[in-house]
Amino acid sequence: MNALMQAVWVLVFPGFLFLFVYALFCEWLDRKLYARLQNRVGPPWFQPFADFVKLLAKEDVVPKGASRGFFLALPPLAVAAVASAFLYVPVYAERAPYWFQGDIIVVAYLLSLPTLIFFLAGWYSNNPFSSIGATRAVTQLLAYEVPLLLVILGPALISGEWSVSGASAYMRSHPALIPVQLLGLAVAVVALQGKLERVPFDIPEAETEIVAGTFTEFGGRRLALFRLATDMEMVVGAALLGSLFLGGYGPVGPVPGFVFFLLKTLFIVFLLCCLRAVSARIRIDQMVGFCFRWLIPAAVAQVLILVALKGWWLP
Amino acid sequence: MRTAGRMLPETLRHVAKKPATVLYPFERLELPPGFRGRPVLDTEKCSGCKICERDCPAGAIEVVTLAPKVLRPGFYYDRCAFCGQCAESCPRDAIAMTAECSLYCTSRIRTVERCDGDQARVPRSHLRTSSDGVVSAGLASRRAATGRSHRHRTPSGNGCASKS
């Protein structure tokens, strides 16, 4: 029975199948909202699934000189990293299925793995466009990872809990802390936009400049898995921010808790989409400059506020 | 970005409005007057002077002999640029630019129109067989048949309908 429950948790809900369906749904929502913001019609609801299936059916070529082993291993690895991170985020209950003290660090690590995987994918593609995309991806990683980790640290500092579930439970029981963390939420949303490589931070995959950047030489199943990994990354990132900054989900019960989960993640996705709709792509040097000049000081300020709060006002 | 997000209120308003997309083919835009669509010939007015064939910048017109002393232009619509030069050049106003713009078809042969009304067939000397056996009309063969060498506008090798 226990093994069966574990299998259901990992594979169906809230594991892989749910994440797959929700990732495709969020991709559709993002594309539809983006289109509507631009006065366009937007794709029908099954479009992301149709894209995925179409890519699976296409021929996949490994270019001469590119590393066969990396081409084989990296796409499933990206999906695995992101899907594993989702197991530590609470979805419908107070505790995520595999929570433990310290899983904030594990989630942060698992979420930064896809970027490193994209770097390796581009680097070993034997293609100058891919190399440029790959180097830009890791440069961008340096820029947004610092503020993102700093602000994710905030709820952990203030609650004394080092698990996502614990920090989110603390935030839920002290709702007055949510306005205090708004600066952190803003920093986290912008940094998440960078992590997901979306406009204005889609420099590594600047279609008008370097074809498809890191993903230029990937097609068929491999590209399908990479795209799935980026979609899932958006959901996991949104879920993480929702649980850490917006008060999380439950323990009002599994069904209302799940509804809160959906609402809060969709709200974060809405913010990401609006950010995408009103911005233009910036250069890599502008991006690093922006992050170091504005995001990191803002993140540090947020942490200082929380430290002061913890030291003087909270038990 | 001067003030980031200045566009946001207006952008959010777009969500509530109807999209600006024209859902072709269910909705179509109104074509303005003077719209240059498919050129068609009025065989009654045509005198066979071949000015249209000379003036066409795309080399999309070929005058064929239907009967002794009866010459009429045929149009290669896959080559036509819809510029309207033939209609403008014609001294008898025999060519009119209609408003037809949905010219999709699945057969290369049907893009060649020979003198509407008569449905005259392409002269045998102008026909070529391409590699997979489909018979089509080629401008290069026409060049060979008439012996004219001053038409350098045809692309090297094949005419417009040679690959099917």
C-alpha cells in the first residue's frame, strides 16, 4: 500500500503526470494571455500538447562533431531535474510528499541544473550559434541566481524552517508577513523570468540573432523534452514562489488547498506573462548590469528587513 | 526602458477587447478599389500586338497562335507578380486586373491560363516533359521555339512550370 501510494505521488499526482498536464496548461495560458495582450487571438487549448506530439514525431539528427552521449543524456536529465524539484513543493497538503529539513537548498539546486544542462547542450553542439547561446545562458545564471537565492532565503530565515513546506506553513500562520515580503516577491518574479529565459531575458535563445541559441542543433524528441523542461520549470518556479511568498496552500483541507495552489501559481504565471508582454529583449551586458545594480541590492535590502524583523519584533 | 511598465494598463485593456485578427478564411477583409488581382483577357478586344508579353517584368505572358493571324496572350499565374503593367500597356484595354486574389491550386498546370473563353491548348512545340513524366509548359522551350535570345529574364535552366 505504501509503495503504491509512493508510486502515485511520484508518477501521477502531484508528481510527473500532474506536472506534465499543468505545465502544458500553463504554457497555453501564457501564450493565450500574451496573444490577447497583443490584440491577437492566441492558440487553442490543445496547442502545447500538439506541439509536443509533433516534435516527438520529427526526425532528430545529431550533427557530426557533436557529442552523441550528451545529446542522448541531456534532454531527459533536464526534465528529471525539474520534475524532481516539484516533489518538494507542497501542492495540496501542508507537507510536500518528500519534504525534509533543508529541501529549500535542494530545490534551488535542482532548479539551477537545467541552465547548466542547457549550457552543456549548447557547448557540445559543434555550432557557433549554440556556443554563443550557451555562454550567454551561464552569464545570465550568474546574474539572476544570486538575487533569487537571496530572496528565497528570506522566508527560511524568518521562519527558522529550512524546508519549503515548513517555510510556507510559517508564512500561512503569520499572514502579516506577506506584505513585508512584497519586495522579495518582485525580485523573485524578475529573477524567475531570467531563469526561465523569457523576454526581457531571453538572450540565450534570441531567435532574431542566433537562430535558436542553445537549442539550435536539437530537434524532434530532444527538443520536445527541452521545451517540456522549460515549461515545467515555469510551473515549479511559480509553485515555489507561491508557497514561499504568497502563503502557500492548505491546511484548510486538500481540495481548497489545491484550489489555492492553482490560483497562486496562476497569479505568478500571470505576472510573468505581463512582464513578457511589456518588455523588449535587453543585451547580456545590460542584463548583468541591471541584476547587479538593482536586483541584488533589492534582495539584500529585503533580507536585511527580515533580519531586523526577526531580531527585534518576532519571537 | 524609461518607466518600465508604462505600457501595462493599455496592454491589460486589450484583453477585454475583441482581437484585431481577421479570421481568414471565415472572415475576409474588404478589398479596396483598384486592387490588383488576377489579370484576365478580353479576347474580343485583343489584337495580338504582343505589347503585354514584351512589357511583362516577370516574363509571365506568352503569346500563342490560335489560328492563322490570331494571336492571343496566355498568362502564367505562378510567375505573375500582379503588377498591372500588362493592363496598363495594352493599347486596346483588353486586359483587366480583377479582384481575385485567392489563387491557390494544387496543380501546376492549372496556373497556366490560355485565353479564357477559347480554352485553347498549349501549342505542342511549347510542351516539355519534366523528369517525373508530367507534361507542363515551359518558358525555356518557348524561347527555343521562337529562337529569341534577348529574353534574359528567364532563370537559368528551367522555365516557370518545368518542375512539377
